[in-house]
Amino acid sequence: MLIQHLMNTPPATVLPTESLQDAARHMADAGVGAVPVVDGDTVIGIVTDRDLVVRATARKLPPRTRVETIVSSSPATRVGVA
């Protein structure tokens, strides 16, 4: 089963070139704690609210730093249903 079969609205996503501030805004607007990072139709990673705190804020990265700086790559993109 694909995740698209479980969702009824498109997920909030960000591009790797968007800023950390933009990613945080997308999460806040969507009411979520993580957003997939996409390149076209391909999910290339994920950024979570924890990533924004631990990988960005704690390292004093500027809000305009690109998402690709802290993205967790190689996410699992298929959901297995037994």
C-alpha cells in the first residue's frame, strides 16, 4: 500500500533550497511536526521540528540556511501493510 492511499490531502512539502524558516512556517501552517523534502516528484528526505531545534538552532544556524543543510536523507517512502 502506498501512503497516497492513506491520505486525503496532499502533504506539506519543502524544497531542499528553501530556508529553515520557510520549513518551520510550512510545519506551523499545516499543524505538523515534519515535512518531506522533495525534488520534483521524488522524496529526498525529511525535516522535523526536532531537526530545526537540534541541528539548526543549537548550532546557531541562521534562519535563511537552506533545508538541505539539515535534511535527514534516505527516508522510507513505502508503507507495508501485512
